[in-house]
Amino acid sequence: MPRSSGTLWADNVNKRFYLFAGEYYQEPPSPQFTLWSYDTIYDTWQSFGSPPEDDIAAVPYGAGVSMSETGEGYYYGGWKSHNTVPGWSGPPRAVSGLVKYDMDANTWSTEPGPDSIGRAEGAMVFIPIGDGGMLVYLGWSHPVRHPRPHRATNTAPADGFSNPDLRVLMTRKASIATRTPTRAVSSATGVPGANDDPLSAGAIAGIAVGGAVALLALLASLFLLIRRCRRHKYGTTTTTTTTTLLQPHFSPAGRPRGGGDDGLLGVGRASSSRRDAAAAARTGAATAER
């Protein structure tokens, strides 16, 4: 499997990456290129075999781009060298072909470039304009002036970006049909809301009742908490006073007993006796004078 300087074609519909082109590191290049795919759902690598055509140049440092909307991967240019072609002995040489891969059908094809000049180390993007979209390639290393990598020289089209045909195509929006997966994919990775079922009336009622019960429980908990905090902050002590009334004790004859609890009553009886004696003495004295 190549280790560097290739490209990864992303298939967002089928949840895969395809590894195309690249150069080998510290090992001889394989005479037959094998397309590998990484499955993001099952976390595995899978081989999709080799292209049946011999003119598929799986060379490094090309410009790769993929369109999940159409299920296609493109790769333009790149360098042929001893790291990619078995038995290569000369200096690296840029190629000019455009490789196309159909992800749904697993088929390959090649298209000629805009001219016969080999290009490498450029960049390519897909723009949804025109009738079916447009590939835009820019920046590359010229193989004649600078046969080695990392020396891009051309930065703009010869006719400039105000080309009349390009100006017309820029005003059109590409019409691309919706693409469906070619294998079973997880519903969680699909378009949000595409497979969502509406809630039934019973489910909605259950959610409403559960929410009301939870709200009441929350309010009750808050009430008890506030009450406890107030008791702790403004706590009061209740004192109960017990008054014991002294009741007089009566003798069997109906007279209050003296001493003990009725000591006050005894004092009252003594004072009454002295008053009676004084009154009798005064009465006796008055009789003697007569």
C-alpha cells in the first residue's frame, strides 16, 4: 500500500474513503496498483482490486478531488519516478492524464488533459456550476524549466479569469440528482430528520404528565428546603410556665388546718382572735363604769 503523497477520495453517502496513488517508502513499488477503501462505519480497510486498464497512472503528487454528490473521484497529473514505477531509472517525469473513478460501479476511465504538458503538485477543486459541475485546476510545477518538485510557476489561465465562456458558466448552477447509498448505512449518519417518525398522541401526553409530576416534585422540594432554612435562621424557644395553686386543706369539721401549706390561713385566724379579745375588753370596761 502506498504511504504518502497520494489522495483520499471521500464518499459521504456510503461512508468510505478511497486511497488512490502515492509513493512507496523504503520498499519497492508494486507493479500493479490496488485501490484500498477505509470503511468509517466498521473501522476496516477493504481492497477494491486493481484497475483493469494499463493506462491508469497512480503516481504521487497529483491533484485529487472527489464529489460525493455524483460518486466520482478525479486525479490529475503527478510524478513518475523510481518510487512509483518498478525499474524506473531516469529523473521524475510529470504526466498529463486525468483519471476518473466511479465509486458506485467500481470502474475506471481516463480523459486527456487540456494539452500535452505534464503537470504535478497542483490543486483541484469541484465547483457546482455549469451543466454538471466544473473541475478547476491551478498551480503546478513545470517539468521543462524545473524538472524537480516544489517549484510551481503558472498561477493564472492564459486568457485570465475574465474569459467570456467562463463568465457564462459561472452564472449557471449545476443540476445534480440525489445519490442514494449502494450499501446499508447507519440511520444515525443519514440526513438529520429524514427518518424521524412523529410522536404519537399517547407519547406526547406521557411526556406532558411526566413533566408536570417532575415540576411538582421540584416545587415541593424547594418549599421544604426554604422552610428548613428559615427554621434554622429564625429558630424560637417555647417556654411553658406551670403555675401551682395552693389549695387550703380542711379538717373533718370543715375548718382549715394550720401549718404546712395553710400557714397563711393560720396567721389570719390569730389576727381575728386578737381583735375579738380587744372588743370584749372594751365592752367589759364600759359595763363597770355604769
